[in-house]
Amino acid sequence: MVELSSRYLQAVEFAATVHQGSVRKGTTIPYLSHLLQVSGLVLEFGGDEDEAIGGLLHDAAEDGGGEPTLEAIRQHFGPKVETIVRENSDSITASKTDKAPWRERKEQYLAGIADKSASALLVSVCDKIHNARSLGADSRRLGESHWHRFNASQTELIWYYESLVEAFAARIGDDPRLGPAIALLRREVDALAEI
């Protein structure tokens, strides 16, 4: 059993501050909900406290200030957490509007999976599980209209998630925790593709 220290609660507060007022795209769901669920999945698949904190903060640099945010993460939570966040950011810019085009960022992210640390892989798979699960739930509840809120089409998003499963599967032998997590992601992505 992983004992969570006061660092974990500090990370929840840090994430809540960085993402204050942010909601999941096209919803009224506070963005913090996603971060808490990713962190919970990390713990369920055997992650340690640093990895769980990485789950909470995995979007902090991408959505909340780039390199200065990464430096703050390093100072408050250590180099392992900073590395997890860095390796799971598809764009590290000071402003969310300065990002490269969607397809370019996703292709770079896919290529980077081959070099991710085991800790960053676990966080990434858990992030994608929750994203795919949310996409599937919204598809069943809202129909096709919900796909229009993204920077990519339904076809492109499904391509991306199927490509993620393949890229993660190529790393399955790197860490025994990855097998069950990737299997769950595969089920979520297969269900998404059938909608």
C-alpha cells in the first residue's frame, strides 16, 4: 500500500491553483476532476506517490505556464515529478495559444513514447484511459455533436487513440504495471471506435 504524505495534498492544491476556473473541453466539469481521476488510476495500477503526483500535475506545464511551471514543480515536488510532467507534455509554452497544430503535437507525442520513463508511461496510459472513457461516455450521452468541440475530427481522434495503444503496447515489457493499464486502455479505445 502506498502511503500518501502531505506532499500529495500540496500537489492537489498546486493543480487546483494552476487549473483554477478551467473545465473539461465543452463541459462544465472542473478540470481538476480529470487530474484526480488520472492520479487515482495511477495509484490503482501500483504507482508510487511521485507517480500519483505526476498524474495530478501532468497537464500543469502544458496548460499553465510552460518552463516556469516545470521549475516550480521541480522545487516543490522534486526532479522525478518534474520529469513525469515534462515527458507527458505535448507542448511546453508560456501560453496555451502558442501550441503547434494538433496533428504535429500528437505525432511528436506518439514518437516520444519510445523514450518515456516507466513512471511517465504509467501516467500517460492512465491519462489516456480517462480521456478515452470520457469521450465514450460523452458519445453515448450526447451523440456525435460532442466531437465538434475538439481541434480534430472524430476519425483523427480515434486514429490517435488507436496509435497510442500500439505505441504503449510496444513498451509493455518495460514495467509489469503497464500490462493491465494498457489492456484497460485498449478496451476503452475499442469501445470508442464502435460508437
